[in-house]
Amino acid sequence: MNKIQNPNPSDYLKIFDKLEEIESDHPFEILFYGSRERGDYSEDSDFNFYLLASTQDQMKPGFIQKVTMALNILEKIAPVNLIAGDIDTFRLRLNLMEPTVVHLVNLGSVFYGDTHFHGFHKDWLQISKHPIPKEKLVPFINRRIRFYKNLNTRTEKEESVQMERVLTLSIQSWAIQNIKDISIQELITLDIPSRAEKMIRILYKNELDTEILSLLDNKTEALALKKFFQKDKDFPPSLKENLKSRMKVLKSDKVFT
């Protein structure tokens, strides 16, 4: 059995040094979340980061690329995923109780910088006392599905990530619409790939229909394809053609049309 490799202190020092060199008009921070942060990761688990930065800085040429390059020091261990968002949008998503942001506030931590996150955590303590605003949350998630569907992808790797994201959001939309008494903890679990399917199949067994069963099966396939293409290595031609064929079949599902 292979020993799981972890970053060493010098890796983090190199990352922080590179991040300190990045020029920005406003302070930015990076949040760390997912299984690598929680501690329940496996050998092929990704590093997941969320960049909170001003719109002005995100629009500056090279800004996000420099942040990505700094974090990519960890690529020698496992794939690195970075999502970027501005402060106002993060606040909107928090007020809507959008699963990814709720996941971040409850189970994430500050990796770099410390400007807004703790304030958002305090805000959440008040927001979480209110009912989940399904009538606003579902349309918001559906708009995000359309956004990801319309992204132009250049590689199989990007396409597999796009498909996985569309399916994840589609599953979240289904659950929020169809589970009458869905809880905040369930919202968080919907954003954790290693836990979401198991929860749905067990906890929602009486609500399962052909739509959600198809989404769950397709997401399992999309995650498998994503892990293949994230390895960034030359595949034997026969394997690559097989993977591309599987992707084509998956992409033909109505959820992507």
C-alpha cells in the first residue's frame, strides 16, 4: 500500500513567499477546504482552495495566474483546484445558503491572509438561524449550471471538470427542490463528493426518482474521468480513445443540453 504524501513545511514557506510577492490593490485571502483540510483524504484527493479577492484585482492581467502558480507547488503531491470569487458575491451566496459557501464557512479555514473570512463566519451564525430560502437558492444554482454549461473548454481535463461541476450543481438543485425538510448539515454534505451520494441514496431513499439516479450514476463516471485527466500524463492511445469515448457518451446526456 502506497504511503500518502503530504506537504512539508518548506512547501508552505515557498507558497507564502510567492503569494507575498503578488501585487494587489486590496488585501486578498485564500481559503482551504475539502478532504485535505478536514483530514479525511486519500492518496488521490485534490487540494481545494477558494480565492477571495476584489473584482479589480481579479481583472488585473496575471493576478489569478500568479496565485495559481504559487499554489501549484503542491501539484507534486496532488491536483490543485482554485475557485475565485469577490467579496460581494461570496456574501450573496452566504445569504442564499449556497452549499459550497456554507461548506467553506463551516468546514474551511484561512490558508493565507485574514481579512474577511472570520467576519463571514460571524455573519453565518445569524444567517443560519433562518429557514433555507429555497425560492431564491434554486434559481441561483440553476443560473450557475447554465454558466458552467456555456464555458468553452480547451482540453479533456477542463471538459471533465466542467461536467463534474454541472452534475454536482444539478444534484444540489434536485435535493433542495425535492427534500422538504433539508437541513444545513445536508446542504454541506451535498458539496462533499465522498459523502453526497451515500447520503442521498440512504437518507432520501423514499424520494429517489429516475432523474436523481441518473445524475448520481453520471457523476460517478464524471469523477472517474476527471481523476484520469488530472494526472496530466501521456496515456496509451487505446486508453485515451476509450476515455474520450466515455466522455462523449456522458456529454450526450440531457443534463448537458
